Amino acid sequence: MKPRYLPLSLLAAALMVPLTIDAAELPHDQAFGQIEPIFTFHGPMPTGVTQTQGRLFVNFPRWGDDVPFTVAELKNGKAVPYPNAAINVADTKAPARHFLSVQSVVADGQGKVWVLDTAAPGFSKPVKGGAKLVAVDLASNKVVKTIVFPDNVMLPSTYVNDMRFDFRVGKAGVAYVTDSSLTGPGAIIVLDLATGKALRRLSGDKSTSPDPEFVPVVEGKTMMVRNADGATESFTVASDGIALSPDGKTLYFCPLSSRHLYAIDTALLRDPSVSEDNLAKAVRDLGEKGASDGLESDNKGQVYAGDYEHNSVRVRLPGGQWQTLAHDPRILWPDTFSVGDDGYLYFTANQLHRQPGFNGGQDKRQKPYSLFRIAIDSKPAPTK
């Protein structure tokens, strides 16, 4: 008997019959870790967050969104100007007395929230006399100290980004601040809180500079500056994340455009007699952690980092091993971290990579932006 074959016309018709597929049954990326959304933002995008004494504070840099106030306290489901509306008016005629564009807010564990003002709206050249640290007393909600960064540490390209405090050294303590310049050298700025004097350290060093071989991929797409006219360029941001060990002896930091974590002894940073060459030699490359924006540490010596390429939050254990705390498609660009005194790790997810500048002029951000927290059973790293 000869084999029987279907006519080609019938075979083709059979192959064109659509299959019924239940998409929910297909394998897909799985989330893990318990992240809890606690606030959503329907206005401008936030960057910084800090939790202390049962209170939450955030900030909104003036990058192009309509930002009526750049620092806020979250109260009764609303963002309220902090410490008041008047100081949040971007008055460049009195730059030391007004918040021009705030990048970070950090509780110091000593009853104050510190505000880091870049004075560089839209990543412009900093307004002279405007880049500053401002301390607000939590009991009175009044400004109790303002320190303008001295000219010797400020470059036309400087963008002060994040800070950590240690009140165990000096007469009134010290602040370590990252310069995360987009166009110039990155650095660590060491600021004496008693005198206002400052040192610019590791300026342009490999550890504070964008990795020239770094090519970020976020949501499956190579991230780069994409202008509306079709022109493109690499996305390069210098030293950004910063964290301090519980004993204050080690500073951790990372460029945003890198996957590496670096560390250095703080005593060397504070000592002006240590040359830049010797300082650079003392930097320790702790290996890859993923691409991170912000960093944070806790009282157990653990270091927390975002992984914005993989929608994740990671933690470095005291022994140096990395673990992923949470992976979730809602973690769209984890920006700033804060270990609260309530045993939670707080962080903002602000879709930074979806801004128009990375998408040919199209704003692909989808409101609301989110504030999450993760239970970690840790306390903030002590500052005193």
C-alpha cells in the first residue's frame, strides 16, 4: 500500500490554525522577597528618603518636573513641605537660605534631619553659594545649622548627591558627601561640621569615576542618553551611593555607572597629609554587586544596595557575601535607601530610566512612583 499524504493546500491550512494558549500558564520571571508599598507619588518623582522617630521624609529634585516643594514630610497620606513652604521656594537671590534642588535627606540619629541641596536644578552649574548642608531639628522643625560648601571643593560640574555622618570625630562631627558629576570628575567631599572646612578627595580616581566599559541594560534595553533629535551618548554618572560602617572606620561608595563597590579607611580620607596618590592606592575594590544608585548600612555591618538592572535589592553580609533580598517587577529603579529605627529598610522606586532624556524625548514614566519597605530586623548604623 502506498503511503497517503495530505494535499499541500490542506496541510498549509492545518498549519495556519491558531493554537489557544493560556499566557498565564507560560513560565515567567518570578518575584521573591516581601516588599511593602507604603506611599505612592502622583506628582514629581522622588529620590531621597529617610525614616526616624516614626516620621518619614522625602525629597524631589528639580530635574524638570513641576516641583512646588523639594523637601517633604509624609503625613496623613500626603506630602507636606518641610520644614515649611517658604524655605522650599527656589530663590536664587538668597541661595543659602532656600532649597534650590534637594537630592538627599538623611536622619543623623541625633535628632536632626540633614538636607543636601545641590543648587543645580536640571543638572546645571551649581548656583554660587547655594550648594549646602542644612540641619533641621526634629523637635522644633527649625533649621539649626547651614553649611555652604566652600569653593575649594566645588567645581562647575559638581553635583553633590548623598551623605553620611560621623559625630565621633572632630568637635562637631564630619560629613562624607559624594560628587556624582555627569560631566566632570567624581569625588568624595569630607566636610568638617564645626568649621565648615572641606577636602575634595579621590577626585577623578577610578573608584569615583564611571566605568568606561559599563553598559547598563534596564528593562531589557541598553540605557543611554537619547535625545529627541536622535543623537545618543553614553550614560556616565560618577560616585553616587555611600554608606558608613557601624564603627565609622570604613566608607563604602560606588559610581552609579559601575557595578563595583569600593571601600576606604575614613581616617585616610580625613587626613590632608595623605597624598592623593597614596589615597588612591588605599582604595579597596570589593568586587561586583550589581549596578546601584544608593547604598546604606546597618548596625550589623551589612551594606544594602539596589540593582537597577534586575529590579532588585541586595545586601552584603559582614563576611562579604551578597544576597538578594527582593526581586520584583515593581522595583523600577531603586534609588535611595534608609534603614529606619523601626527595623525596616525603606527605598524609593522612581523609574529614573524612563525619563525623556533616555527615551528620545518621550516621558515613559508611569505614575505613581513608589516608596517601599522591607523588614530586615536591623537598626541604623550608629553615628555616635
